Amino acid sequence: MPDYRVLGGSLRSEIEFPELPQVDPVAPTWVLEVSDAPPPHLDLQFMGSDSVRGEFEVRHFRTATGSRLVYRDTGTFDISEGGSRIRWHRPSDSERPWNPAQFLEAARIDIIGRVMAAAMHNQGIYCLHGSAVRIAGKAVGFLAPKFYGKSTLAFALVSAGAGLITDDTLPVEIGTPCYARPGVHSVRMWEDSIHQLQSGAGSFELGAFGKFKSSALAEDRLVYDRSPLDTLYLLLPVQGGAEAIQYAPTEPTAAAIALVQHAKIGPLLRDSEAGRMLEWATALSQAVRVSFLGIARDFSSLPAVVDHLMRMHEA
């Protein structure tokens, strides 16, 4: 099984991940095994659910030996208590709603996204739904729901000289200081962003679910080691006619609540795990700067936003 670099560690997998760089075999951080047998019967404690790909959803359960994620389209993932082992129970061909190419891409998206985030949660790593870059040696993160432009902003900053730490999933080590771990370096953006960001657009190709993706960014723009986390921006789209960039600092309680809302698997956690997540968010809000960042939804304003952020954080 090949080993891949991802989320600050290495994944040994029985399926291929063409969007991830391979590394020499070492003691892997995570091992992904694949089974075509039905998932075993376990005593399950429901923890939460979330929607994925339109009408489909994922449900999260606590088990005696770890946790289980059940996707309606890609199958069941059993994760060990310590988060190091993942077993994927694939649905039969007749149960799959996608063609083979879409099914594999959907599974890879699920694994790199919520499945790995759940495994890292079991290991004490707080995963946020966001992108991050490194400027002047420190990590700057952008948190937002889908369609808010966090990947577009991160890619524009990388084109201006920042280093790409991660796109979509931001793993954070809570401590003094807090550290941002490198995540996934394949950027996914919508077609309008690709057309506007001329630089490097030729390296993008259309994925199975409408987004364009690229894993071919310049090697010297990719960050492979952890970075001290300096600032987390909560992105807010501002309609036309407003200033290109607006700041609104947050007080600690509001910042902690916002960080909980932007947890990668927040909807999948409740009860004691929700309390644990709030503890992490509170510690994080006290250790780094958290600010709302309003950005005009106008591509013509993007260069000014990028220039402002680069100059501010380089200083």
C-alpha cells in the first residue's frame, strides 16, 4: 500500500489518492483499509448528522471501539479509538448512486474531509473548516461555509507570495502557542474563480462534482511543516458598493462560539464531545487573534484585498 502526505502526517491506503504526494514508507499516522463486506453490527450511540452532496447525508455514531461515519452514497467508515486505523466498508455496485469515477472521487473527498477530521478529533487535533496560508513564518486562516471564497482568497494570496498550508480543512494543535498543521494542498474552486485568477489557471482540471481542482502548485509555495497560528479570519461577504475590506474584532466569548460553528465536524458532535470542542475553541480564541473580515464580493477588489493582507501580515 502506498503512503501519502496529508494533514501533517502520512496515510497508508489501499486506494489511490492522485491528488496527494506519495512519501517513502514510514510508520504511518493513519492506515486506511478497504472491505467489500457489510459493516459489522455494533452498539451505536448517535452523535449527529450533516448533509453532503445535496440530498445525501452523513451520520456519526460513537462505538465501544471508536466511532463510525455512515454515508448514504459512499458507505461506512469505522475509526479506531485512537484515530490511527480506518476501515472503509464499500457499498455494492448496485447500491452506488454514482458512476465509478464519481464514486471514487466522492469517497476520496469524504476520506480527506470528514473521515480524517473525525480520526484527528479522536487524536486530540481540532479541525476547522477553512483554508490557511503562511505569511512571514506565521499561519493565517480563513474560516467560512461553502461558497464564501476562502479557497479563492487563499489561492490569490499564494499567487502573491504566501505559502499554502491547507485548503478546506485546517488542523490546529491547541497549546501555547497554537500551531496550524499542513493539510491538503490540492485547491478546489468554482469556474468563475478560475476565470478571474488568470495566474496558474492552466493547472486546474474539472472534477466530478463541478469544482475545478489543482494539485500542481509550485513546490516552493507549499508548506509541509507546522506553523505558529497568528490570526483566524471569519469571512463575511460584503455586497457591492462597500469598502473592499472591513474588519470587526471579536470578544473572546463570541470568538469561541464562532470557532465551534466552523468546526469541520461540528454538526457530527454532541454531548461530551461538544463540550470538548467548546473547550478547544475557548483555548484557541484566547491564544490567537480572531476577527471578522468583510470582503466585497467583487473580483475587481481582490487584488487590493490581497495586497492589504500581505503587507499587514508581513509587517
